[in-house]
Amino acid sequence: AVVLFFQIFKGRDTKSNLSEKDRGKLAVLVTGASRGIGKTIAAHLSFVGYTVFGGVRSQSSYDELLKTQESGKAKGKIIPVMLDVTSSEDIAAAFKTCEKMCKENNLNFVGIINNAGINLEGDGYKEAYARGEAPENILADDTVVMKVLDTNVAGCFRVTKTFVPLLDKEKGRIILMGSYFGTISGALGLPHLAYECSKFALEGLADGLRRGLKDKGIKVSLIKPGNIQTDMNSLGGESPPIVVSHDILTALEAKRPSPRYYPGQVKGLPCKNICDFFALLPSWLTDTQI
């Protein structure tokens, strides 16, 4: 009982502990780095000294990410790599590129940041509201569901499985981009459930990876942002994407990173408070708040 109490209540390290010199020897992969949260993460990590392999899906995004690097004052650098997380061929090629460049530049590969994601239903919401209408309260077509799950869930499986062998076994970190929608389902009705289901799936994936890889010294964290101001969330953004980047940096560098981080706000309240409310209280009560 004493051991269980200690494990539950022992403090988590909330500090980023590395120097600029230390970070100059380290490399990470950020998927979905062409826009929004992923682009901000790539820019921030390169700014503080990391070499960042930024996954993009098109040549125009590749060129734009290079401009981000060239126009900034980064202490590290961003290296764009063509990477569609739904393509095993892309992932294999990106792995070879990262492995080769790490060897050539004497870099330790320490982080897989699974950020890539889509929200096709959210796009439908924006289109409906632009017409002055509310979305019809029906489930998405199966083609939409499969595309969302293929990118948001299976994509994390593919990338993680391929890149784990490259991770530094002492400093290696795997970070998944979840959402407060991985705790709260149904707030936006039936038309948003595919996206929400994908984020619930990442909850289980993060827990399983964290427990399954602990003997190898690899630590796993799930980031659960609130309403972040991006083009994907142009209607409801409340917090700037840099708040996510700060938690990513902590998850990468803390000696005892938290299993979950909750950057940003939801309806003006801290994201963690909202998630704790829905996770800890009985369903009969939380259902009355939807």
C-alpha cells in the first residue's frame, strides 16, 4: 500500500533540463509539420537547438518549411522530409533519410512526435457554419471514418513501429498528439464522432506503449490540447499553438515526464480541469453537461 501511494503521488519533473549544447547533439521527428501545431512545434524545437526532421506531404509544404527555417533565428535546424503517414513507402524512405543524416552528423535520435492528424468532420462543420447552417446530426460516411482512423491512429502505429529502432534507448521519447476529445465524446453531436474515436484510440495506444517500452528506457507521453488557434480549428481556437510546444519540450527533456499533458483551454477553463471532470465523475452527471 505504501508503494502504491508513493507511485500515485510522487512528483513529476516539469522542467526542461537540457542546455543548448546538449540539444545540438539531438534529433527528433515531427510528423504533420507543414502547418498548425506541427509547424509551431518544429519551429520551436529547432529554435532551442534541436535538429528537427519535419514530415510534410507535398513539395509546396516542403519548400514552405524550409522558409520557416531560413527566416528564423534557430539554434538548431529543420530538415523537411516527405512523409505521408498513411504510406508505408514514405515512412520507410523517411526512416532511411533520418538514419543516414543522424549518422553523418553524429546526432542521437531521441524523439518521435506523432502530430499528423486530420479532422474531415471539422471541415464539414466549418462549411456548414459558413452557409449559416448547423451540420446535420448524422454519423459520417464510412469513407470519412476510415480516412480519419488511417491517418490519426494507424499512422501513429506505422511511424512508431518503424522509428523505434532508431530511438536512443536511454533518452528516447515517443509523444502522441491526442485531444481533450479523447476524454469528452459527443459534445459536438454525431457528425464529429470519427475524429473523437480516433483520439480515444490514442489514449489506449499511449498507455500501451508507455507500459510496453518502459523496460527499454523509452518514455511515452500523450499531449491533450484544448482549443488551439490553428486553421484546423479556426472557429473555436482559444490558446496559441506555442503552449503545446512548451509541453512537447518538457515531455522530451524531463527526467520523469507526465503520461499526459493538457495545454490550452476549453470554454475559458484549463483543459486539464475539463478532462478531469469528465474522466472522474459518473456518466449520469457528465451527460447532463453535454
